[in-house]
Amino acid sequence: MYDEIEGKTVLCCANSYEQKYFFNDEFDRLPEDVKQELKIMCVLFTEEVGGILSLAYDEEGNLSFEVMCDEGDILFDEIGCGLMIKKLQTEKKELLEALEMFYKVFILGEDI
């Protein structure tokens, strides 16, 4: 169910409504500390902002933040969501770049 969103490959996803976390088994080769950092990052994001956060790869291997919320969710913080994504993109820049490199080399088979 969580493996793909609009043709993108989902790396991981946190859902504040169901209080669940999903990690795509396709990326099981990632080190445990990276998996834990992703889990903490996604769960804390949804705890603070609400909604559903997914980290997903497009066809070229670019990693993006995908955020959804239920219609009528008055507790979802849309402004905080944008600010939190910018903060994570800055603070976790090395991690996000390494995850893109991993995908391009090990999933897409590119020579880098």
C-alpha cells in the first residue's frame, strides 16, 4: 500500500492518524543507524505537524518530501509543515544526498 505514491518509490512513511511508521523492505540494505534516523525524523515530523509524511524517490532518483493530510484536519499545521521541511533539508542535507546516491547506485544501477 505504501510502496508507491503517484509513480514514486517510497523509502519510508509516518502517519499521524494511524500512529504508524512504514519502511520499504526494498531498502533493507541501508545501515540500521540510517533506518533509525529516518524513523525518528519522520515520526517527530508527524508528531509536530500532523498528517502523513513520506520520503519518496522519483524516476531519476531524486528524494522528496511528500506530505498529505485529511480534508478538514484543523490540527494540521500547514505553515509549520513548510518550515519543518526546509529545516530538515538543511540539517539532514548529507543524509538526504547519501540516500539519493544509494538509490542511484544500488537501485537504478548508475555509475557515479
